[in-house]
Amino acid sequence: MVSRSATITPVSRPGSQAVLARLFDVSNEPMTVTELASGVLVNVNAAFERLTGYVAVELVGRRALDFDLWADPRLRERYVQRLRAEGRVDDFAAVFRARNGQTLPLEVSAVVFEQDGVDYLVAGLRDVNARDRRALQYEAILDNAVVGIAFTRDRVFQHANPRFEEMFGWPVGGIAGQPGRVVWASDEAYAAIGRAAGPLLMSSAVFEGEFEMARRDGSTFWASIRARAIDPLQPVTGGSIWIIDDITERRSVEQALAAAKEQAEAASKAKSEFLANTSHEIRTPLNGLLGLVRLALAPGIERAKQREYLERIQDSAEALAGTISDILDLSKIEAGRLSLEHLVFDLHAMLNTLRNAYSDLAAAKGLGFRLEIGEGVPRWINGDPVRVRQILGNFTNNALKFTERGTIGVKVAALPGQRLRIEVNDTGPGVAAALLPRLFQPFSQADSSTTRQYGGTGLGLNICRQLAELMGGEVGVVSTPGEGSCFWAELPVEVAAAQRERHEQRDTAIDTLRGARILLAEDNAVNTLVAEAMLRQWGAKVKSVSNGADALEAVQRAHGGFDAVLMDLQMPVLSGIDATIAIRQRYSPSELPIIALTADVLVSEREAALHHGMNDFLSKPIDPDRLAQALARWVRRARRSHAARTDDKRNSVT
């Protein structure tokens, strides 16, 4: 056996070399000599041949790996690691495989020496008896355990397996002799664990729990602990066994699952509250609508009273339309089906319209209202005017809803990099900092009492956030309880040049539509009644049909003599799309504009309408201003196209 304290040095005298070679050969302890760098066996003695069943000529010049001498390659790796780290190994528990396949539990001691500039490894092996084999098996179990196992006595570590040392960041054998305190984050934590574990260990009970423990470098991790005294009568001096498992990852997963569950429950609760609120927000104006209609239809009612009822009917209908629009907008956004328009529009005009609309509403509540357009804010921009107005409107509606006294201010400023900052300031109650993150979440308001007091679905601010993000911008809020709030949005803008067509739009759409010949294809009688009334108020001449087949026949009879067609998409007999396809076989989009009217607001429907030859697309409920502007734009273009064709014919004749 190689002595624990042996030091082998180069031997130069021939006589000494012969003596050592003879001792190597006749030793009863199996021995090997290996070239360290290559792992090639240089020599084995007769005792090694007897132990393994191999003969020297089979082994010398080959590596132990070549014939699977190590029964467990993991033990060999650990053996090599220890040799590289310490330069020697003492009583290393290993298992070899003999030539006949029998496994041989052994203890290996080895040391590195240098001869003629080459590093060699001389190893001695000791076959263990049955008792030693059991001890070796236990040690092998400890060495290969996936949990950390340590033995302590008098609160000092006596031994720990490789996994324990790895877990706590200690080198091989490094934790032996260290006080138990080194694996705890603080003296207080160590004292607390002693108070908790002591009584249980003394009563032969198992101490277990989950605790935060400390690595050698001071970092901490969560571990599951299970401990038991070897001798309950002497739990300190007799020693105890501690089993440690790193549960940091499991605990993180559990915490993530708990957080996800909490979020899911909160979302479920929020959706339940949202459904209740939405039901209220729909039923309340609907109930008002029905009641007011009955009152307005009562016989003998005064004209002034009837007008009051009609105005309230309009308010209730707009509130109902707003609620439904919020729900539809959110569903489109979440489904990824909301697309943005890219139109040139007058931002200053939009802001002034907003001021005119909301200053009267603010004055009715005794509030001030101011609009500030900063220097450098462009007038003409390219974007989606409806969605920009929606963000502005939602912010301003909230400010108006929650503010009881003071002033509401709208401020628009130009930022570097072609960006705009929109701010809506109020002097309302403000929002506590803890509630701010909820404001832009769907189905949420600051708290449920807000909904009960002020109403609303809790969708508006979330829609603002998602619209801003679709535009490449962001939204936020700054609020101080008792002082008020500032809701803001920063949006990228594309500055547009004022074009000749922009000046043409100074002429009112109503002037353009006066005398225009419009074909209305709509199967719903109420929608037809409303649309006819609007068009005739603008001075247009209207021909109405109730399905696509009648629309196609009307165009054919008039020889295309309409300035524009308003076409519902979903109609009996022949759909709006099919009717458009048939019309386009004879009349181009420039000759006869067709504008789609539909309650379906999906992007796919819009794309289908435009693909099959429609010029424009308006969703229901129809906004009178948007309808008038769209009709006027296409009527003007159709008239110019007709005039150009007439001139061409005259020129060809002459």
C-alpha cells in the first residue's frame, strides 16, 4: 500500500531502481504505475494480476478506460478530480471490474511522482472484507446521493458528502471541522434553528422544514431540511445526520404558480364584476330609452317636453353605443384584428372640436376647461384620427366624470423625434399609488366603489393603452390623492404637408352632397329610415332598396347614374359583396363609388370589401360626420372623373 505520507522522488542510481522494481513486483498489495498525462498503464504487479485476472502484457501500453477497469466511470472522474486538485488520493472508495466481470470493492491510494521529466501516478489498491464492503457501499451511496448529507457532532461538521459540499460551495473535504453556523445566513437564524431542532432531536423525532440557508460565498438559497439524532440521549455529543435538498427552483415554481393563481382569480373576479357592470351599463340606458320613447309617443304631449325626451333618448343611445363600442374594440384588439387608418387630418381642428364639446359639459358641472397647443405641434399629420380622438376622449371623459370642482386641462406638446405628448389634467380625487398599476388593466377601475359611484365598464383606459401601443407609443398616469391626476400619452406622428385636397375640404360636405344622387342598399327598415332622413337633410336625392339584387337592378336601370352607393354587406337574396362584384363588371370605382356599411367591424371584412371593389368602409352605428365626409369625398372624385370622361369624348369628336 502506498503510505499516506509517502513521497516518491526521482531515483537515478541503477541499483536503487532495481530494488524498487523488485519490491513493486513481489508486493502483496496490488499496484499500478500510470503515465499521468496520457492515462497509459506503464506497469502492474503480480498482485494486481491475481486480483483482476488480467496479465501485464494485456494491460501495459493501454488505458484503464480501454477495458472498463472502473465499474463506475463517475467514481473515476471524481478520483481524477481529487488527484488534480490535491496531487494525491488516500483510501478512495472505488469499484473495479475483474476480467470475469466480477465487481471488486476497493480502496485506492495514489500519489504523483516525476521521473526523467515525466509525471507518473503510482496507485495501491486494497481489497476490502465484508464489513469494509458494507462501509464502502454506504460511502458510495453517500457519494452518489442527489441530496446533501452531513454528520455533525458538538455542532461541528465531521463529514459531508460531495453533493452537500457542492450545494454550499465548499471544496472536497473543506467543510469538515467547520462549525454548524457556516451554513446559516445569520447568528439569529442559527440560534432559532437550534431552539426548534433541539427538543425534537432529543425525543428521537425527526426535525424537518424549509429554510433559507447560506453558501460559502454568502449567497442564500432555499433548502428542505430533515435531521435526526444518532443517539437521542446525547443529541449534541452523539451527533446527528442532516439531509439537505436545494428547493430554490421548486419554490420559485410554486411561487410563480401561486402568483398565477392569484392573478387568475383576480382576473376572474374582475371579469365577473365587469359582466355585472356591463349588464348595468347596458340595461340602464336601454331602460331609459324604452321609457323615454313611451313618454315621447304619449298623446297630447307638449312639443318642448317631447324635445327634452328626444334629447335624453339621444344621450342614452350614445351611452349605450359607447359601452358596446368599448367591448367590440377590446375584443378586436385582443384578437389582433384591429388595424389603424393612415389618413391626413387636421390635429388642431380635432383639438378645437374637443374643446368646444367638453367646455360646455365642464361648465354644466361648474368646472373650468382649457386647451393648450404647444409651439411646434404640427397641424396636418398622417395617422388614425378616430383612434387619436378616442384616446383624447377617454382621458377627458374620465377627468370630467371624476372631477367635482376645479379645472380640466388638455395640453399637447411636441417632443423630439416627431412625437407628441398629450396630457389631460384634472383636480379630481386622485388615485393612491398602490392602485395605479390597475388603471390600465382590462375590466379594472381603481376599486369597485368607483364603478358603483361613477359607472363605466373599466375598459376605456385599457383600450387607450393598447391603441397607443399599436401606434408605437405609450400611456401613463401621475396622480396625487386629494390633488388630482395627469393622464398622458406619447405617440409618434408623421407630419403631413397641407395638400390641395385639404383646402377643398374647407367647403362643407353638405354643400357637396346637395343634389347628389345616392343609392342606399339596406335591409333593416329602421336603419333605412335613419339613413334616408340624414341624406335628405343634406339635400341628397335617395333611392332605397332592401337587398343586393335590387341594388344591382337599380344601377342597371339608371345606367350608373348615381353619384355613390351606400351598400350594406349582409343582405338577403344577394349580399353587398356579390352585388359589388356584379356592378364592377360594368362600372369602375372611379365611375361609381361604393361605400360599405356594416355592423361587422372585423379587419377581414374590411379587407374583403376593399378587395372586391368597394371604395370605402364605414362601421355601424354610423357617425353622421364621418358618413358626410366620406360621401362628399367620393362624390367629388366621381364628378371629376365624369367631367374628365366627358371632355375626352368631346375632344375625340372634334
